[in-house]
Amino acid sequence: MRTYEELFILKPDAPEEEMDQVIEQMSSVITSGGGTVDKVDKWGKRRLAYRVDKYREGHYVLIVFQAAPETVKELERRLRVTDLVIKFLTVRIDETLKRQEKRRKQREKRASRKAASMPPAPAPAQPMFTEEPVEG
Amino acid sequence: MAESRGRPGSASQRPTGGDKAVATQKKQYFRRKKVCRFCVEKIDDINYKDVKLLNAFVAERGKIIPRRISGVCGPCQRRLSDAIKKARNIALLPFAAEV
């Protein structure tokens, strides 16, 4: 089960129901393949940086989900076939999320260790100071 | 008597002006110690969806700013350029913008 992120652009002139229908279809593809949908985020209409299929605006939708690789292939095939979708991008994010978690934990550990072993000295120059034994 | 003066270009003989000494002849190569913005601010997540962040590293025409100008460190520059290319693919950033 890998975590993926799918960002796709729908045609701007499509009615709301049809857009929701497309999102439902994609979610069902994911769940029928044994995956779970974590988050569905609709960004709304946005100006595109360049013209795609004669459109200058598009409706962005982001889906974060967990699925097997075969499901992703099926999902992409469906997106390609759907008329309403003009562009899509699938990104695998489980490794990045893992790395970010690790970095964050390391940072927290380092910060807590620093706070415990080095109590901040109020006066800059102290001729005599007792150093407390650092407990690892 | 035998004074070992060392070879003429040895580091001990050369004045330790460092970069400034070279600078008189050619362009200065280290202007000032530029630090990687991501490492300093500890930004972990260089996401392709973060157009505001990416725009700071993209020139007027849409080209990616080189590392020696933006001051970004190696790994971060690679991640940044990956993110910019993904953003270009999904029409969040242009491939080539008109000035």
C-alpha cells in the first residue's frame, strides 16, 4: 500500500454535478482496487500558466490516497479517458512523507536534548559556574 | 645558510588575502557567504503545489534560477528543480513566460 497524490484539472465550463460525479468515479476506482481515499481537496477555478486544450482556466482537484500500484494504473487510464479531465499528475509521496517524519523527529530530539543539557545562562560573563553532569 | 624558501607559489609565502587577492585579476568568486534559504529556515517540504515559494526561484521568463545566484545548497536545488518541473507539468508554472 503506497501513498499517492493525484492532482487533476477539470474543464472550467463543466457543471458542478458532473465534476462531483468524476470525483466519485475516481474515488470508487480507488476503493474498488482495495485502496483508501485519505483526502479530497477541491481548489476551485484557477488560471492556468499556459493554454491547455484551448482553455486558460481549470478546476483543480487534489486526491490523496493509499493504493496498490495496479490501482494507480487503472486510475490513470480512467483519467485519460474522461473527457472532463484535461491534465493530471500522479505523485508517489510515501517516501517523502517518511523522510519528513524522520527529519522532524530528529529535529525534535535534538532540540529537546539541547534544552535539557544546556540551561540558558542569564549573565554573559560568569567567572565561576558549576557545570551539571550531562545525562545522555 | 641554506634557507629553504620553498617553492614560489607555496601557500605559506602567498599573502592570505584569499579571494580578494584573486579578485583584482578576475571576477570575485565568493562575493559573500550565501546560505541556503531552506537549510537555514529548516523548510523540509519543497512541494510542487507551493507556487508562491517556487516563484521566488524562477526568473522572469520562467527559467529556473541557477544555484550560484540563488545560493541554494545542492540537495535542495535538486528538490527545488524537481518541484518546479512538476509544477510546470500541471500548469501551475509556465514553461516559458513572456517578459
